[in-house]
Amino acid sequence: MATDESSIERRLVGRIISILIVVCAGISGLLVVWQVTVNPRTDDAEVFANYIGMAPLVNGPITHLYVADNQLVRQGDRLFDIDERPYAYALARAKSDQMALHGEINDERRIIAAKTSGVDVAKASASSAEASVAHAEAAVQQAKADVADAKAAVERSDAELRYASNNLHRIEPLLAKQFVTVDQVDQARTLEVSRTQASSQARAQLALAEAGLAAAEAQYKQAEATLVQSHEQVQQATHSVTTLQPLEGQLTGKQAAIDTAQYNFDNCRVTAPFDARVTSLTISEGEYATAGQHLFTLIDTRTWWVLANYRETQLQHIHPGMAADVYVMSRPTVHYKGVVDSVGFGVTPDADLVGHLSPPDLPDVQRTLNWVHLASRFPVRVRIQSAPSDVFRLGESAIVIIRGGGSNAHSGN
């Protein structure tokens, strides 16, 4: 009887233990699922950093090479020098051309000043000619008045001469009858002679006045011609005055040539644009550098990322700002802190699922059906915080664990 009771107790204990084991296994499985879901983990990750290909901006042989392959350089460190002599000559020539242009502008200013003075002189001559025309016009009017006075004097002298002649002819017959005296006849004859001389003198004065009028009119015409010539000289002098616009318009081009030459000259000395690691260096001094062609690569060591590929089913638990733990294969025991910067929104479509995209961007769907579908993986960018630049290598394998339950987690998609 005791044996049966002991056997029953052992079976009961065994059942309890089995139930506890199953329960513990279930709880452990749930904890693992919860941990994987809340804190997604992946070993499909690589260390990544920005990098650029160093290419010169000018052509020429490399005279000095200051770096070696895999060397760490700081921002502003000299990388290499290109023969600067042709660019120094070009810069000196550009400056000389600008100085020559300034000299030409100064000379042209003096010429313009002289031509402007010529315009002022021509205008003064024109003003003088206008005054001469006015003076000649006044002289013509005066000469016309003199001619009119001379004509009046001639008419008056002729009238007095006719009176004296008529008086002499009237009293001469009376002398024989002794109605008049000889003295009266002599006086009348003397008066006729005097009036004849006065008439001749008046006519001479009229001829002189008419000659003066002709001279005044000729002088007036000459003054008018001089005035027209003066106005033409003013127009000619005005049109001959040039401007500085064509020369001053070249100043911008000359300065641009200097700036370009200075830019090329400065680019003969190439420095590091940021803290970086030199890689892929396979050249030496004497190499001819061609503008735009890469000589070596600079890896930006200021910021390092890890590109971690997560299944699309895990992306709903990953948001920017979440804390992350990063381990690299070269130092698997060293823990680096990181933060999620962004979650990828696109990968290359699987040709087995959607087919190849034709030129019009229409999907070429294959007539096959796969019963097993694998979840796509999207890259998650995790920025490593306070990372030493001499530890990480571009393309190095890494393990990333995102702490979804941390205080840095952001809500949203």
C-alpha cells in the first residue's frame, strides 16, 4: 500500500515538473519573442561613412605630395601641390591687362576733356558769330538810314539848284531893262553855281552811303556764313566727344579674368576639406593631374553610420531617435552607442516577384508563382555617437540592436 502511494506521488511530482517545464519554456519563448520584437537585432549591417574622390580643379604636374595611403589628415592639412607657375603667369598677365585698361581710361578721360573744351570754344565762337551777325545787321540798318538821308539831301539839293537856276533865268532878262542890278545877277549866278556844287556833293554822299550799305550787307552775309560755320563746328566738336562706356564696360571682364586666374592659382594647393582618412592612393610626385579626375579617396571620419538591414516586419518597431547598441566584428566585445537617424523607404524591387521594369516603367509580371515569400529588408541608418575615427573602417561588418523600450524612442511611422 505504501508502495502504491509513493508511486502516485512520484507520478504527480513528475507531471508537475513537466507542466512547470512547459510553462517555463513557453514563458522563455514569449520573452524571446518580446525581446526580438521590442529590441530588433540584426547582424546584416555594415559600417558606413561619407567619402569623396579628391580631384584637382586645375591641370598640371604634382610637385609635392604630402600624404600617404591610409593616413589620417585633419581639416586644412596640405594634401598635394600642382605646379603653379603657369597660373601665376596668367594671374600677372590678367592684372597687367587691368592696369593697362585703367591707363587707357585715364588717357581717354584727358582726350574727352580736351574735346569738351573744344566744344566750349566752338560754342564761344558761335556766340561771337551771333554777335557779329547782330552787329552787321545793325550796320546794314544804319547804312540804309544813311542812304535814305543821302537821297533826301540829293532831292533837297536838286530842289535848291532848280530854284537858283530858275531865279537866274528870270532876272537875267531884267538886267537889260535895268530892273535889276548887276550885283543881283552876279549873286543869282553865284548861288546857282553853289547849288550845283552842293547837288554834286549830295550825289557823291549818296553814292558813298550806297557803297557803305553794300559793304554792310556783304559784311552781314559774311557774318551769317561765319555763324553757320560756327554752328557746324559746334556740332562737329560735340559729335567728336567720345564716352568711357566702352572702356568702362571692359572693367568687369578684366576683374573676372583676375578672379579666375586667382582662383586657379589658389587651387594649385589642395588641402583637406575635413578630417578624413586617405585611401586608394596610387600616385606619386610628378604625376600629371587632370582637372576633374580622381587621384585618391577621402573618407569623412567626423561621422560614422551603420547601415543595418531589417526585415520589413520589424520596421513598425523602429523609429528615428531610438537608441541602439553597435558591435563591430573587429572588436566584438566593445559596445558603441548609436541612435537611429532614419529608416529606408525603398529598395530595388525583386525581379522574381514584380518582373523587370520596361522602359515605360510598367511592371513585367512573370507567369510564375512562388509559394514561399521572403520578407524584404530595408536599410536603417544608425549614427554612432562619439565614435573614435581610428577604430571604424568603411564596409566593416557590424551587429546592431535597437533598444525600442528606451526613452529616446519616438512614436509615429
